[in-house]
Amino acid sequence: MTKGNTSYTDKLDPQWLQEELAFSVTFMENIQSTQIDAKKAKEKEALVLPHLFIANHQTAAVGRFSRPFFASNNQGIYMSLYLPVKAEKELSTYTMMAASSIVKAIKKLTHIDTQIKWVNDIYRNGKKIAGILTETTTNKKTGQTDGVIIGIGINFSISDFPVELQEKAGSLFDATPTISRNALIKEIWQLFFTIPEYDHIKVYKEKSLVLGQRVQFSENGKLFSGLTTDLLNSGTLVVELDNGEVKYLSSGEISLDSWSNQ
């Protein structure tokens, strides 16, 4: 029986994932967060190869800006990949590669279309179903960047969102899943490592939820509104303001005008 068949209990299988992905996989049933586990492992051990940390449940998961990330027991995918890096690359590139891998894996295995909200969120039917948090690690002796940790949280089959999230958060599956969590995890990381970087960036642009849309954002306490006209290969979002001024956003938070008017 393959892991893509959900006629069996959908339990995470680290041994199978490790064999399929050809790098180490550590599984914990219930932890604070896989991101924390990855950081601790990096501090304790000389990790020199990719290492994936996965969990069934997290009690202290966070996203960008240290915002809490809702995690439901056995109904989500919570994982962090430690990736040693030699040549320094922008963090945004890893985020784009991860986002591309998620939307492509979902489409390939389920035929479900999803979109990417700049910078690091995956949306389905107007609701967030996944988030990405990418952080660097440093060598204690040299102080130089020596790795990245790519954290991914996916609402796989969640129906018990808190009231305050029910209008914003969604799930990949609203009914019985047609694939297993193991199958999606495997597909995401295989695509991450096998697709050329430029193709990842191409997918990131093609699946953008905000490109060509009117958006709002704050800068130094001031609210701006304009049209997104381009998304650079660096991940920088280009916004033409109503007064003709052009803003280049490399980080931050944006919202679609259409959402604000709802």
C-alpha cells in the first residue's frame, strides 16, 4: 500500500519519509514547535546535511512577526527543514522555493489550485491554508551564516478553527483527504530539491495572489495604497502608488484592497 492511499490511518511515518527523501527525519508527537527543535539540534550537533523535523502537534508555533500559528492535533502538517548553506542566498529565495513547492505538490497530488500571498502564505478560496517561516543559522566560531531553517505549517484537514480564525483560515481538505500527509510532505521536498531555482521563481510569480492587484500597506506608521506592477526575482514587490510614486517592498505585510472593503 502506498503512502498516497488514505484507506489506512493517516499517521506520520518518519522512517518511510527518510527512505524516500534520502535525508534524516526526526518525528515528535507533541512539541513546542519544529522550528525550535531544529534550532536546538543545530546548536547541539554539527548538522552538515539536510534534516527534517516533523510533528503531529505544536503548542507554541509561530509565524512571521512572532504571530501564533494555530496547530490542530493530527490534522495538520508541521515541519521544519534544516538546510546547510555554503553560498549565501537571500532568505526570500528559500521562501519562494518553498511556496512554489507547496502549490505545485498540492496541484500534482490533488488537482486543487492554490495561490501565494506575498510574502509567505498559501491561500485557497480566499483563506490561508499554509504559512512559511524562513530563518538563518550562524556558525558560533565565525559568526557567518551556515544554514537556513524553513518552517512550514499546512492546515491539511482541519475543521475546528477557533472562532476568531474561521473567516480567515481554511484547510486544504474540507472533507475526507484524498492523499496522506506523508505523500504531500514527500512531494513538497522532492520538488524543492529537484526543480531549478528559476523555475521556482517563475511558479511563485504565476501563482501570485497579489500581482496586478490593488494593495494596502503601512510604512513608518503611514498607510499607502497602490497597484502591484511587478515581482522581482529577489522577491521584492513593486507597487505603484496612486500619486505615481513607486515603492519597492522586500518585507512587511500587505492586504488586498478588496479584502479591506469587505
